[in-house]
Amino acid sequence: MRSGMPKPGEFLWGTATAAHQIEGNNVNSDFWVVEHATPTLFREPSGDACDSYHRYNEDAALAAGLGFNAHRFGIEWARIEPEPGRFSAAALDHYARVLESCRRHGLAPMVTLSHWTVPRWFAARGGFEQADSVDLFARFADKVGRRLGGLMTAATTFNEANIGRLARVLFNADGPRFRAASRAMFAAAAEASGSDRFASVLFPDLARSEENQIAAHVAAVQALKAADDLPVGLTLTMQAVEAAEPGADVEAFTDELYGAWLGAAEPCDFVGVQTYTRIRVGAAGRLPPPEGAERTGAGYEFYPQALGDTIRFAAERLRKPIYVTENGIATDDDARRVAYIDAALAELRRAQADGIDVRGYFHWSLLDNFEWTAGYSQKFGLVAVDRASFERTPKPSARHLGRIASSART
Ligand code: IFM
């Protein structure tokens, strides 16, 4: 274990996780409802996940032992406010213990307020499609800021706030087949909740929700800063966008990917860049990866160089200090993860050498975890998790990145 927290200004080396993907039994969340709906888009339910709700201390010890000095994780709104207006002191105390555990292990904690999940009651009243969702999210941020802000190194509001836009361009979430399947799933979730609606952040109706979600983000930044003046950021999913044919309109494509979220970084102290691959644009829109290109376990092109493009894009367009809050690869071949890490970090260093203010790198993810609709089939972890015993086994890539992290600080 390291002695003491990173000094102010020290580069943060860590791993990133999300509450729903690792904690287990997040029964009051909207995702729990849709995972158990019939029909569902989910390959399997999240269940016990990695049992990190109970094993957070073990996870912090593991991360610190590997050589990291920071940890990004999510707190779960559905646990903190399981019924509207009823805040759980016990759940807030739990996250205070998680934060204290990070600090005891010398890990600077960066906390996500909402990593796609919301309470099931919030989804069943229309989620961010309702105008008063702005105040509800700000009220949650205020409670969190007052009780937990003093223990955090930094906080971010929404994970990959523009995820609905990426889903549209990358997974055809606007296409008729996907829409029909998600409509059926949400209709079943609404019925199970005794409601006539059920709205999710991952599969949103952007026309009805995006403006409110941006306002909720801004209000939450203000609430956190008023409660405890800690650094607050916005994380975006940012993939390299390249013109691959004459006539490709990269600017229009970029607008499609970010919309008004680029402006939403304005009240923030930093931005979180989250990069996995590149998107090639042709004259008629997105193109598939080049013929013969290596694909990751998530089906993306293996293209770690994307991180250089996205850091530069963020620096030019957002003009804020940058943390890479996610970067990683789904693979069963850990040697490819090592190669991915090395190539991505070479890009990060090049950007720093060019004077870009990059302050940290958080690899996605510490653990093999619940990868949303793909269930447990995709392995993004530096550490394998036995699905029955929850035993954690670091992969060679964990030691590799941990060594880079600790030697960079000596
Ligand atoms: O697992 C997800 C995470 O929740 C958000 N960013 C992308 C990761 C890998 O798909």
C-alpha cells in the first residue's frame, strides 16, 4: 500500500469503475427493471455483479497494491434516494466508507454521480423527459456534496453524457429494429412499474430529454460547488472521427456526436475524455472498420491511437484541463490489452509533450464486470473476477499498467 494521498498537481493514475457494473443487486435502479423485463435487450441480468458493494476495501487494496494512486467509481442514486425525497443516511454512510477506504489506500477518489443508472421511480415518471428532473437531480447532487464532497478529490456529473448520441451513430439506436426492440422492453418495464412510461439515459428520446439533462448537469455542478467547492467535471464519450472518403462531412458528424454537450463543459473545472476506438466517416455517413482490421471483443476497430485525437479535440474545443476518465479494450487476449495500453499512453505522452494539460489516466476497467446489454461476455478488466466466488485475479496487464503508474511517480 502507498503511504499518503497523491500530492496536489500529481498526475493521477487509476482505474475506472461504475456502481451498477460492479456493486451487485442494485435492485432500486432502472437498469434492474429493464434487465428483468420481458422482452429485454439484455443478454443476462447484472445479479451480484462483482459484489463490490461489500468488497470495496479489497478492491481499493488491490488497486493500490498494483501501483495506482487514484480510483474512479460511481455512487448509486438509486441506493441513496430509493424513494422520491427519502434519502438513505445508511447509503450515504456506505459511500463515506468507500471514500475513506480509497484515501486510506492512497487513492485519490474521483466520483461519478450518475453512471447511466437512475432510481427506478425516476425512470417510471419519465426520467429526464420531465422538466422537474433538473431539480430532482440537483437535490441529489446537493445531498451528496454536503455529506461526501469533503472526502472526494473530484466529482463528475453524468458518465458519458452524450452516450445517447454515440448509440445513435455507432449502434444504429435510431434504426427501426433497435427502436422496436427497445420500445417493447420499455413498455414492459413501464408495466412492471405500474406506469405508462419508463425513460432511460442509455436509450433516450433525445428530443424530449437532452435539454433537461444538460440543465440537470449544470444545476448539479452548481449544487456540488455550493455544498463543497471541489473540482467538478463532465465526462463525454469521445471517439476519433476521421474522414475516410472524399465528401465526408466530419464537422456534421461531430455535431451529431456531441450536440450541445460541448458547451455544457463551460461551468466545469475539467473534462473527462472517454475513448475506445475511431469512427470512419464516408460521403454517406459512418463506414465500417477497414477490411481486415483487428476488432476488439466489443466489435470496435482496435485503434488505441484514437486517444491522441480525442485529447487534442478536447483541448481545442473545450479548453479545460483534461483527465482521461476511461480508455480500454474488451478482449480475452490480455497481450492485446497490454499492446493497447502502450499505444494509447504513447499518444497521451505526445499530447502532453505538445503542451496539452492532461492530468490523469483512468483505465477502464479495474475488474471484468457487467457490460450492460452484453452482460458478462466482454472482458474489459485488468483483473479477472470468478463469477461464483468473486475471487479477483490480476492479469499481466494489471501489473504492466501498475508498474507504469508507479514508475512514473518515482
Ligand atoms: O462499460 C462501459 C462504461 O460503462 C462506459 N464507457 C464504456 C465502457 C465499455 O463499453
